[in-house]
Amino acid sequence: MTSHLLKFQDAHAPRLFFGREKNIRIAVLKDEIAHLKSKLNDEDTSISILKTTISTLTQRVKELEKVSK
């Protein structure tokens, strides 16, 4: 899985993250979206819930990116 958050991680202290708060929030949301998309391949009755959640998180990323510019 791709980790957008890793680019904010401190090499010497892996539990620390550095960067602008909004950029870190966006990275976390993008990682969560990627994780949820990987779950779509499973045959499950909750697929519509996953798609709604992915759509909501994607919209939130767009909002944060718009404010960041």
C-alpha cells in the first residue's frame, strides 16, 4: 500500500511527523482512501457503504487542498 504519510515521517524518530498540519491531514486521508479502495475487491454487502465513505473522504481532501493553495 502506498503511504502518503511517510514523506512527513522523521527518519531518526519514526513516531514523529513534521510538516504543515493540513498536509499531514491530507496524507492521512489519502492513505485511508487507498486502504478503503483496496477493500472494494472483496465480495461484501458493505460495498455501497465503502463507496460512500471513499467519496466523502475524497471530497474532504479536495476541500483541504483548496484551502491549502
